[in-house]
Amino acid sequence: MGLTDFIRSQFIEIIEWNDDSRDTLSYRWPDNDKEIKNGAQLIVRESQNVQFVYLGQFADLFGPGKYSLTTDNIPILSRLQGWKYGFESPFKADVYYVITRVFTGNKWGTSNPVMMRDQDFGIVRVRAFGTYDFRIVEPAKFLKEVAGTDNHFRLDEFADVMRSRLVSSFSEALATAKVPVLDMATRYSELGEALLPVLNPILKGKYGLEMTSFVVENVSVPPEVEAAIDKRSSMAAVGNLNDYVKFQMAQGMASGGSSVGGVGAEMAVGFAIAREMMNQTGGVLAQGTPAAGAVPPIPGAPVPAAAAAGAAGGGIPQLLSPADAATALGVSEADVIASLEAGDLKGKKIGSQWRITRAAIDDFLK
């Protein structure tokens, strides 16, 4: 090998990298401690970006294409190197290939419950998990905040590094979006779409990433909140509580059960029926009030056969008390007793009680 060939072998003339993996996010091109010569060729393929780093500072960024590295193509690096009129001597710089395609089907989840304020249940703890798709949109920020100086940064390392960060971003987005727990539990697809506009500014500003899809597969809440949700849905399903309780009582009576629940249902129906009877009391009393001159049977007293026959026939009983006579005559009981004592109304006094026959009242009224 001649001297010229030896010197040429110490310089880098072509920079390119073929990604044959499906899990690489960034790759530091190996320079083997060589320097890049003036006019070296840089090849960047589709779904790749190349980021130059000089002495720890981010320099020029190249998208897909073929480039000849001259002063015109690397203005930032030229300024950092101090080249004013173009460079002739070789230089050293770190070259990072960053993959910009969409990485799909990545899993996320909350290892610990996320505290959030809900409009229905107050402060609640929420667990969630699902999948997301993402891509790198700002290579410099991604290298600085996520990949660092890793020579070959892969997807599994990304998942380990970003899991807690994604959950933190999810918590911020959830608090900002103010999505109710009831909606989270029933509208997973809409929830993911609603969180994307809130998540992406956070991820892009912090890590240079953009989510193209965010899917919530499950949201779970503590058992006590689940019980409250179940009760609310049950109440909505019941509708008219009075009709529901009557139905429950009928079911219990049909099955012959006497459980606590059945007793409670029966009591509830009893109260409902009592309320209906009280509402109808006025009409019942009006229908049951005897007409003037009609005398009810004597409470607690034996009824003679003749009196019973008279009652069965719809007439006045044969033997009356002063109170019954007063009702029949439309006067007070005191007036009846005064007439009995004066002899105007004929009656029989048994002990301290007066008894009056129907015939005596008929004679009194003549």
C-alpha cells in the first residue's frame, strides 16, 4: 500500500447506514476514530434523519437524500469549527442516524393508580392501560432527552425509559381534558382521540416525540367507585321506583320468599298503598257517611233478632242508645236524655243506660 493510499484510508469519504432491524430508534455511526474529509458523501435514506454533534453541541440536521459535505451544506458545523472561508482539513464529529418512521403497537399502563378530580365522584384513583403509536419529530431533542449518547438505542430500552414518563404525561393530559370517569369507562376510542391533542404538545415539547395513535383499552376504578357506578346504572334501569317495588313484592309473593329484601319491598309497597288510601280518604268518608235519619248498629251491644232483621232490611234498628237516637233525630245526645227524663220520649233505663225502641221514636215524631 502506498503512502497516498494509507493517508486516504484514514479519512471518511462515505457515510451511510442500512437499518436492517425493526426496533432501532437511533444509531451512532461508527467512525473508528477517523476524520471526515472535505467533500465526503452523506447518504440518508427514507425514514432516516442524520444529526451531527460536535463537541457535545448539536450541529446540522439532514433529511433523506445524498449530500456532499462542504461548507455550504454544514453551516452550523462550520461556525462551531471556526471556519470562515471553507474547510480544507478533515474534521471529527459524531454522526447519529435517527429513525423517523412510525413505531406501532407499543404498550403503556399505569403501575400505580392515577389521582384525578371527577365531577361526579370527587377525587378518584384510576388505573388504565392500552397501546400507542409514535414517531420521532425532533431528533436533537430526542437524542438529548431520551437516547442520550447510547450507540444503539432500541425500542425495548425506550419502553423502559419512557414508561413512567408516558404515564406522567397521560396524567397531565387526563387532568387537562377533564374527562369524567363514567365516560372513560364506556368510551375508550373517543377518550384516546380526545387525549391526543393534549398529549402531543407535552411529548413534543419534552422529548421530541409525536403520538399518531393513543388507544385506551381499559380503565378501572376502585371497587367502591365501581359499586357507585353500578348503583347509578341500576337506578336508571329501574325508572319508576314505586312500580319497581310493587313488581319486586309480587315476585317475592309468587316465590313465597321472606328474605330481608322481600320484607323491605313489602313494607315499601305497604307505605305506598297507605299513602294512596290517605289521598282517597275524603272520598271514602263521603261515600260512607250515613244519611240523616239512618242509625248505625249499637257498638258492643247484642242485637235482638228483630233488630237484626230490621238492619238487614235497611231500616232503623229496633233498640237504640241515646247516642243512636240523637243521630237519628238530628239532635244532641243531651237533648235525647233530657226528653227521656221528662217523659216526652219513652224509654227504658237499665242501670245507668237508657234504651229506646224504634216504636217509641216513631210515636215521639208523630
